[in-house]
Amino acid sequence: MECIATFDTTHMALFFEKSCRSLGLKVKIIPVPREISSSCGLACSYPCEDEERVRTVAAEKGIEVFEYHRL
């Protein structure tokens, strides 16, 4: 299972990726999957087992995540 975080802005997606990677988390920028949204934009995928750590990083850094998804 893959987990995805979506964002309202490109800046937030890039900040999220950089912040998570700096802590050794396996996060990568991807296009928003069509099953989530038909709009073009960026999302970040990460292993679902890291979800708690990922959410903690986002909260601590003030990163505005639009939604979290499990695919």
C-alpha cells in the first residue's frame, strides 16, 4: 500500500519532501494521481508505515497538507 500527501501549493509539496528526507524518510514528489484529483499538481508519496512520523514532521514544520490518502 502506498500513502500520498496532497498540497494546495507546489511550495508546500517541495518543503514537505525536503523536510521528510532530511530525517531519512523515503518521500518522493509525484504528480497527483487521477483517482485523487483531475487537476494537475504535485503530491508526495511515502511508505504507509511512516505515516505517523510524516504527519509529525508536517505539524512541527507548519507544512499545510491538503489531504492524506492511502492507495
